[in-house]
Amino acid sequence: MTKVLVATEKPFAPEAVSQIKQIIEDAGFEFAALEKYTDKAELLAAVKDVDALIIRSDKATKEVIEAAPNLKIIVRAGAGYDNIDLAAATANNVVAMNTPGQNSNAVAELVLGMMVFQARNQFNGKSGTELRGKKLGIHAYGNVGRYVAAIAKGFGMEVCAFDPFVKDELIEADGVKVFHSAEDMYSYCQYISLHIPANEKTKKSINFDLLNRMPFGATLVNTARKEVIDENNLLKMFAERSDFMYLSDLEPDCKEDIVENYEGRFFFTPKKSGAQTAEANINAGVAAAHQIVGFIKDGNSKYKVN
């Protein structure tokens, strides 16, 4: 019997687990769960006889993959998949998938929530500013970017986007202004929302030259990955632009320097929170379960990433 393991150091909500279990068992598969584990050895032991694996932020390393000789598919419940060793998966004939779009609205609402929080001086009682009429640039117009655009338009913002992989007409159909270079968009927008993946081309690509092009009141919102930020340049931006603010859904490595020197100009969530809603938690887990059943039964590899 096909065995499916849900391995989550940070567990899904109970309702999500219940729905995942139902989907797996309705397909005639065996369901197993490893939750709140604290030692990698527990994960290595748990995968030894599984055919399929669902994870969240857990690391599917080469060691984990090679400890599972029956493993056919890993699904990361979420959009990012840099916690899966894709080379090891491919070398061991394991299909790796993500669940794009399932967390998108949750992340987008966090983006606008942080923007409102900062625009109102973190609700410290002092007069703030409004988002209406401000220009927002969306760097990468994927699933999350589209939701950000829709919500921001509701606030009355002028929404722009740069994404060389999305056709102009698709962006323009959403009432969003297209830019064909990041430099031009950053020069135009007071707010930038980052949604680029972390890869060899994008790591440390958000640098001083790019950020310093932003108009007065520059606010960078990062719900992507910290690796895309050149943190030395980030500190330089803080030092040279007293109007610059940085809002992030993950703490930068240079957090201590920022906290010590730039009070009121930053906000970092205590842990990655973009997908931390009941709805997103359920959506991503259920999608992962359906994708495993579709792959095992019908060979459907629509969301394969390796």
C-alpha cells in the first residue's frame, strides 16, 4: 500500500490534518504523520518506508531523500521550495512539487497590513500618512503579486509591476502599469513589494543602487526571501536615507544593527508569517494531498519543480 507521510516540525492546523488524512485514505493510501519533531533522526527514521512526503518549512535534504528508498514524490505545501534538495530528488527519481497560489491571499494581506502599520507610524499616536495616491511597485507579478495589486487598488494606490516573464497585456488587464526594468520602476514608486524567488540571479540583487533610486518616503516590503537583499547595501541605505523604511516577513541577518540604530523605521515579523492563516494552512495542505493522489494514480506532474 502506498504510504504518505506528513512531516511537519510546525504542524498544520488540526482541520487541515483531518482533511489531508481523509483525501489520502479515500485514495486507498496509508496516512502517517510526524509532528513537532526536534531531531533530524526522527525524520530520517520516519521516511524509511514512505512513498510520498508532504512538508512545510521542513528540509528535504539529500540525506532525507536517500533515507527513503521508496520515495516517489515530495510536495512542499507552499510556494517556495528552496528547502528541497532538487538535485538529490532528481538523482533519486523523486518528483518535487510545490503548491503555488494556495498562500497567495494570506501573503498579500500581510503586505498591505505591514504597509498600513508603518504608514501610521506603527500606531504610536503620532500623525502618519495614507496609502491612497501613493505608487506601489510589485517586483515579480506572480500569484502573490496579483493579489497585492488587487488589494492595493482598493486602497486607491497607483499600482505598477515589473516581471519580464509575464506578458504586458496580462498585467495591464488588471489595471496595473507595466515597467520593463526594475530600475525604472524603483525610480517611480515610493513603495516596493518584493516577490522574487531566491536563485543565483536574484540573490543580493536588491542593492543600494536600486533602492536609492526610490523617491522620498521609500518603503521596501519583503515577503519573499532574505537572500535577495544585499544586507550591507541595506544598512548603507538606512544610514544615507533617513526616509527609508524596511518591512520584512523574515528577520535579516543584520537585524541587531537595524534595531540599535533605526528605531521606528522597520518592522520584522518574529517568525515567517505570510502563510500563517487558517485558510492558507488548510488550502496548501489539501492541495498537497490532492497533488500526491493525482501523481500516484494518474501521473499528473503539473506542479513539478525539478
